[in-house]
Amino acid sequence: MTLEPRLTRFRAVLCTLVVLAGLLEFMQGRSQALIYSGGVVALVTLLAVLPVTTRYTRVIALILCLSGLAAAIFSENLEPWKLVGGVREMTPLMALLAAVMLLGIALELGRFADLFDRFYINTTRLYQSYIFSLLISYVLSFLSLLGAVAPSYYLVNENLKKLGLERGNRFETTSIARGYAMAIIVSPAAATVGIALKYSGLSWLKMVEPIFLLSITGLLAAFFVEPSWRSKKAVQPLLNPGHKVETSWQDTNGVFLKRLLSFFLLFAGVIGTISFLGNVLHFSSLNSISAGCLLVTFAWGALSGNLRPVLSRALSFFENDIMNLSDQIVLFIAAGFFTFSMEHSGRLEWLGYFVEEASGRIGTVALLSLVPLLIMLLAMIGLHPFASGIIIAKALSLSPLYFNPLGLAAALMSGMSMSFVVSPFSGLILILASFTGKSPYRVGIRWNISFVITFLLLTSVFIALVTKYG
């Protein structure tokens, strides 16, 4: 065996160990050894995998690492030995990436896309398919958040391929990303909603009606600003005369009902397991989703008689395919180190001072309208939206000015949700980039920036209205 294949296998083993470290995050509060061992594995993986990533990824990763290192060196609060543990800050997101990829194995083996043929078979225009794709992503994401990205992508992609659309284009990718973004501003299970409720003082029942209207308006905006369905195909029949799509209508009723029950049990199992791990065992949200997806994938394989192919393809993923995530893994490690260093060195305190000072100068509506943009810009340089959202919310809560609670909640949730749609560091964009083979920068910024700008404008109007009439 030559040197290069050995290095590739070594890198794959390191990436697998990083995923394992992310899965064991729930135990790291009980053992300092796990924290430092996870940090060491992440650091070695960063150094080993960085040379095989794209040039842009290498530049971004180096900037983040050097900035975080500089913050740590000039800090009086951050002890150097803690930096090793800080390198593993975002390993749970890497575990999540791997978990949703493995969940796709069950979705593919079960041929669940055939269940959704009836949503597409009667569509004669391209725009109708885009609407169905948006709604499927919205509904599934409302129920299981980031755990629904893989099911949504697979179900939408398989049906669109039957209609002659190429795999991995912006048509299905933007519909899934935007449906997800609109779901996480209204779903009671979303961390974005939880942060907004905590700092606005609202209950979910008081907030849900107006925010639901905002999310529906966002779905309409997602449809109207998307150019991929604005072609000649949009006003002509989607399928050629005489062309037939092989659908579940051609299955026997028994096969169809069996497949429907299997899909329901798989999806309900994901939701139930995530809820149990998070609410009963108190796993973090990312750990709950990762572990839930993995447990249900293998349980489905055992119950459906597909355990051997599931295990075979899972082994193949960790031996070979995991290297397709090399750019995402390097970005996560670098962004995690940067976030850890900046937070623990106290360098982010300037943000609180800035918000407090600005609140007395430009008024509440203008300030709240800038909050989503600020969260999004910070996400573009690697700061997690949850971290920046909490910091900004704390700063606003200390301000002597009164902020409309609903306007504050909308500003925080919009900023976080749009960050997930456009930031090349977000789990959503990295998952979709892995599926499509496109770069995170193209999937996030290039394909979604027009929608993000439109929705931020809608949020500003919403904030102005609830502040005036609320």
C-alpha cells in the first residue's frame, strides 16, 4: 500500500474519532479526560485534514484559528491548557453531520420517496413542484428540526429526479433550506424559539399566532424570489407527452400501506427518541438529534430486515465517504476554536457595550431591525448564531429602553434562522453541501442571499408594526 492511501485511511479514522467525540458530549461534563481527549483528537484531525481541503476553506480556517489564538495569547482570563479542550467545541455538529448522512441510508433503502409521488404526479408546472417541496420541508422541519433535513432532501430529490430535474441543483436545495428556516421560528421544539421566549418573556402560545403569520409570509417570499422555477418550463407542461412517472400508484395497496406504516414509524421514532433523549435524559439538542438519528436508523434496519445493508453502508461511510465532509469538519473545528477563545477571553464584551450605546441613539425599532443583520454577519465569520443571539439579548435586556417583546423575539429568531440559511458554517448548509456536492459558500450565500435580504426586510416591517400597535 502506497503512502497516499494510508494517509487517506488515517484521515478517515481521525474524522470518525471526531464524530465519536461529538456523540460523547453528554458525558464530557462528568470527565475532564473526555474533554481533553476530544480536543486532542480534533486538533490532530485539523492538522491532518487541512491540507486536503479547498483553498478557500484553508484560508478561512487559518484566519479563524490565528484570530482565536491571538485572543487567547493576549487574554488575562483564558488559561492556555483550556485551549486544548476548546478545540472540540463544535464536535457535536460534526456528529450531527454524520448521523443525518446515515439516516439517509434508511430513507433510501425503504424507498419512502414513492409515498410522496402523489404530491408531484399531478403537477404540470415547475412552480407547483417548488411549492410542494417548500411545504414538505416546512412540515417535516417543524416536527424534527435539523433531523428533518436529510429526510426532506431525500424525499424531495428522489421525486424531482423522476420529473427530469438534475440532482443537486438549487431548485430542491433552496426549497429545503427555506422551508427549514421558516419552521424554526415557530416550532416549540426549536432552540431559536426557546432563546427568544427566554429573553422576551413571552409564552409560546402568546407568540405563535403572529410569528406563524410571519413564517407563512416568509414561505411566500421564498417562492417568489426564487429564479430556478422562472423558466420556460414554468409555463409549459413539466413532462413530455407520453412520459410516465413510475409511482406508488402502481404498487399494490398492501405494499403501499406497509411502506407508509414503515415511514411513519421511522419518522415518529426519530421525533420520539430525540424528545426522550433531550427531555428525559437531558442530552443537548445536538446530541439528542445525532443519537436519535443513529439509534432509529439501526433499529429500523433490524426491524425491517435491512440491518446487514445498513451496517455495510455505514461501515463504508466511515471508511471512505466521511472524507467527503473534510471541508465541513475543518470549518467546524476552526470555528469552534475561534468561538471558544473569543467568548472565554472576554473579547466579545464589546458587542454588549455597542448595543447598549446604540440603544440610546437610534430608537428601538431601528435597533431591533439591525439585530438580525448583526447576528447574521457574526455567523458569517464563524460565531454560532445561538452565542451571538444570547449575547445581544442580554445586552438589550440591560438597556433602560423598552423593547416590544414580540418585536424582540422576532428579531432574535429571524437573525438566527437566516444565519442558518446563509452562513457557510451552519449545520444546515453544510449538510446540504454534503448532499449536493456544491461548496457551502455557493449553497448558502449565492443561492439564498436574495431570500435572506427579502426576509430581513419583512422582519423589519413586522417589528415596526408590532411596536406601533402591540
